[in-house]
Amino acid sequence: MEFSRILLLLLYLVVAVWMLAAAGVAAARNPGCADTTWCGDIEVPYPFGLDEECAIHSGFVLNCSSAGGTTTLSQGASEMTKISVKDNKAWLKTYISRQCYNQSTNEMVYNNAWIDINNTPFVLSADDNKVTVLGCNSLAYVRSDDYIIGCMSTCEDANPKNGSCSGAGCCQVNLPRGVRYYQGFFNPLYNTTARKWWTTPCNYVGVIANEAFNFSTNYLNSTVFYDKEGSQKPIVMEWAITGNTCEEAKIDKNTAYACVSNHSQCITNDAGYACRCSNGYQGNPYIVDGCTDIDECLHNVTYPCAGICKNTPGSFTCSCPRGKSMIGSDCVEDQKSIWMAPVVGASIGLVVLVVAITCAYSIRERRMLHHIKQKYFRQHGGLLLFQEMKSQQGAPFKIFSEEEVQEATNRFAEQQVIGHGGHGKVYKGVLKSDVEVAVKRCLTIDEQQKKEFGREMLILSQINHKNIVKLLGCCLEVEVPMLVYEFVPNGTLFHLIHGNYSRHVSLDTRVRIAHESAEALAYLHSCASPPIVHGDVKSANILLNADFTAKVSDFGASILAPSDESQFVTLVQGTCGYLDPEYMQTCQLTDKSDVYSFGVVLLELLTRKKAFNLKGPEFEKSLSMLFLEAMKENKLEDIIDDEIKNDENMEVLEEIAELARQCLEMCGVNRPSMKEVEDKLVRLRKVLQHPWALKDPEELDILLGESSSVNTTGVILSTGNLSITKKVAMGLESGR
């Protein structure tokens, strides 16, 4: 009888395991399926179902059968008594193992029960079950895939008591997490027929739900625990949709994500991932709109509120009527109402006082700010500048307010920055008249510059040359004055020749840019009154407009040439690679310092190399030193840019190189003036416009016309036979 029962149990379990192993991707649920079905008086909620069309997948299909007037819900061969969607748990009945002594045959009879729920959505709940051993002098255990768990119960030297399972006739141990298989065993060496089985005929071992077991001493001296209370004992199972974690389930493309209701959330238990309604909601999270708000105000015991209860989505509020206050969980009469009015009145008065003080302080701060702005305005020569501007009708120079400049530059936003310098930043701005400008905002300025700032701005405002960036105005209301220039959109010469090496820049364009820059510097040296020394000539300070016309910039902070040169001494400043060696020794900045720096710019145009390269070898760090060494060793062709180097251009390139060499003379008096450099570049541009002259000097003489009166006063930059410069000078003289 017992053997046939075990065989039947094994058959049921094998069939159940096969069915669950065949479960695959969750099939589409039939729209006609109810959210909840019933098997007798047992509720079967979704994701479970009584057929595959109504379950989330085949692992959740249950069987409902009737026999002898009794309806039974089962999962495989195990009877299921309860399902909880809220806790993701199910209650089943399963057999336990036992050994009993047969007095008639004088033999031990064993019934070893086991359970295997691998490849199913279930796992034994470690929190709700325990491994339980019953009997006197019983050493028993259950064996799982990874564990052997057991204990020993004894009646010797012990007094078993009802309700106590601590080793006397009964013992229990915790169940590990994740157990899906176990089988019960008894230690045959410990339990022998020599013991008094007449008083304790049976021992038991198995997994039993905590809530379903209460030890009784009757279990020791009879078979009531197995025969009368039932051979199947309750156990609690946790279940999950799949074995994935929540994170894996959300991105798994092979299975549909099960938590479909609003206000639901995913949880991970020992079986895998499952769903539950969020706090403050109840229902079925596996059904669309299955989680509904809990009206806490209808459940005063669970959610106590002694005052006015108001339900909110997912929660509730509890408040007291006017005149009462909440103390603990009760509303009591408010004792503060007697003195509340004076306190409120005093509070309002205090607020009014604070507002009045704040307004007075704000007015005082505004007045102080106004006085500070006026102080800066006078300190920077604003009154002198304003009077001079008033006397000169139609002068385009303007004195901007601080607010105008801030508005134009979007409060000096970082995204408006178009350039950085050693003393500050340059911002792009747009005036109210839609005129684009560049605002130079310096960080510091010394006292001497503050005193002369107004006079310098007045002089610089009068400069009007097509190759010099126009100074439109200034702002004097700040501690360090700001300069407002016209906006030049096409970047700098530095970026043109160094920023994009894939861009071709012709020799004609390079010579034109050099000539226009030289013309601007010559204007500053010779035509401005008083003359202006730029002091920081470099390719980064030569801007290019849309048609690549050169515009010299950053001369707003340049030096006004003094009438007495002996008085002009300043700290060395400038850019490494462009600094005049003589200026570095004497700290005396002259117009010949600009000539030296311009010579370095010529080298950049010739070689497309940077003026100073820290990463290069020692002898190549300074472009001027590299160039002078190449000239000395007659290796000029080695450093000239390949884009402009060819047999037809070499004579012009040599003339430019010779001009650069003279600009780089160590002694300033030996350098040409910027006017002479400009004249030389004019002649070279003429030659480039008539390239045939380089091929046949005699044809050039015929074209330009021979003259007995040859102008030889120009600077002769090459020696030996008749130079290009002399030829052009002859042609220009006869052409006039």
C-alpha cells in the first residue's frame, strides 16, 4: 500500500517536472479569461490559471479536480490550499519521511518522501518553513542539492513538553534559501531495533510550515501525527514569474515584463522576480490597472485618525479642526489660542520692521554703488573724455554703461567667450541696435594706467584705419575699464595658418595679409598723434574679416610714445617668441620692438611654424633662432612651407626672408621702420601680380619702361646683381 503510494507520487512529480520544463516564453493571455477564477472555495488569481490560455505561462497552470464530492486544486502531485498575489506565496501539502517499528515482523519500515520543484516558478520559503525532526533518540536530516540539514531529538535525560521543539522529542533547524529539492533520511546506525519502540514507535523528518506545526507529546507514543492528522503536511512556497532579477527582466526581450499595472513595482525574491502594488495601493499588479488606491479613511483601525481624515493617492492626511491641535494621535483643545493673537501681531510687526530695514539697506547700497560708479568714472578720466567727445561733433566713440555691456554679453556668459588673454577675456556681444561687438574685459590695471586711461581712450577713438580694429567705445563705471571693439568674424591669422593645416593659403594671400598688417602698424607709428607702439604684435592679434582682410587688434592697451624717450621705462610684457631681445634687456619699448615682432609674423607666414614650440628640440623651440640658423647655413628652402615653395616663387620668398632677417636684427637701429617694411611689401605684391617679370628681367624692363632717373632711395634688401626690389623701384619710377 505504502509502496504503491510512493510510486504514484513519483509518477505525478515526473509529469509535473516535465510540464514545467516545457514552459517557455509567456504566451499571450486570452482576452476572455477572468482576472480571478475559483476551484471550489479556493481563489485562483492571475498570473495563475486553470488552463494555459489564462495563465501567464505554463509554469502557472494549475489543475482543479473533483472526486467524491471534494474539489481539489493541485500543482503537479501536490494539493494547493491557498495563493497570495500580495505576498507572492502559495501553500501546498506534501509528504514527510518516517520510520516506524513493526512489532509483528520486528523490522523497521521506511517511507522516504521527497520533493523536486526544479524548473518551476516555485522555491521553498526559508522564512516560513523549518526542517522538523520528531521522535525519541532520532538523528534525521534532509538532503538537498547543496545542503544536508538535520538535527537530533532525544527523550533521554530530557522531559518533552507540549509546544516546545528544542531537542526534547522534537528539534527544528532553519531552511537555507533557494531550496528546490530535498529528500528525508534517518541515520540507521543511531536508530536500532534494540531501542524501546513500543513506547516511541515512529520518527519523522520533513519540511513543515511554521504556522502549521505545534509540538505535542502525543506524537511520541502514538502514530497520531501521521495517521490521524494527515500524512501530508503544509509547506509555504515563494513564486516568481521567471528566475531573472528585476533589472534583467526589464531588458529581457524574450519574455514580456509582468508588472503591467500603474502603481506597481518589481521585487526580487529567492525564486526570481515578482511584482507587487506600491505602498498605499492594493490589488493585482499583473493586470493592467490592477493596483488601486487604498482609501485609508475607511480603515480607521489599520490607519488610525482621530481628526479629519482625507484620502490622497497612495496615502492620507489627518488634521484637526480649527481650535484643536494634534498631540500624539489625538486632537485636543488648543491652549495657544489665548495668546496667539498677540504673537501673530508681534510677528507681523517684526516682518514689517525687517522689510523696512531691508528696503532702507537696499536704497543705501544702490546709492553707494552709484557713488562707486561715479568714482570709477572720474578715476578713469571719464569727465575729460566726455568733454572732449562733446566738443567733437559726430565722433563715433561712445561711453557705455555697465548695464549696456552686461546686457550685450548676456551677463558675461561663458558661452559668449571668443578669446582669452593673459589679462582677461574677450566676449562677443550684440548691442540693442543689433550691432555685433567684441568686449575686452581685463582683470587688473595698475594705478598709472588708471590715471591716463581717459586720455588714451580719447586718442584711440580717433584712429580710423581700414586695417585696424575700430574701438567703438568703453565702459568706465567699473573698477577695471572695459573696451568695446567692432566684431571681426573670421578668426585670427594664427588660426588660419596653424589651426587648420589642411587649408591651402596661397602666397599672394599671405603677402597681402602681411602688407595690410604692416600698413596698419606703420600708421600707428607714423600717422597717429602722438605715435602708438603696439607692444604685442603677433599672429593671434591680427584678425581677419570675411574676405580675409587683415585688422590689427589689441592695441587699446598699447603704449603712447613719450616725447622724451629716456622717461619711457616699463616692465617687460609681451608674448614669448615675439619679444624683442633688446626690449628684454633695456625694458624700453620702441617702434622697432614692433618691427622685430612683425618679423616673427613674417616667418610664420613663410614657414607655417609657430613662433615658439616648447615640445620641439632645443634649437627648434624659437622660430626666429631656427630661421637665422637656416639663413646662416644657406638652408632657407628646408624651412619654407611646401605649399608656397616652387621654382617660380623662390626669388620672391628669398626677398621676404631677407626682409624678415632685417626685421630680426638684434640692434633696433639696424632694423627698417614699419614704413620701409610696408613699402617693400608693396613692391613684392607688384611682382606677384606680374609673375612673368620673374621669368625674363629684360621683358620686365621693357614692360615698365627704361628710365635714366632711377629711384634708388628705397631699401635694397638683396645684394649682387640687380635685385627684384630695385627692378620694381625702377619700374614704379618710370611708370610715374
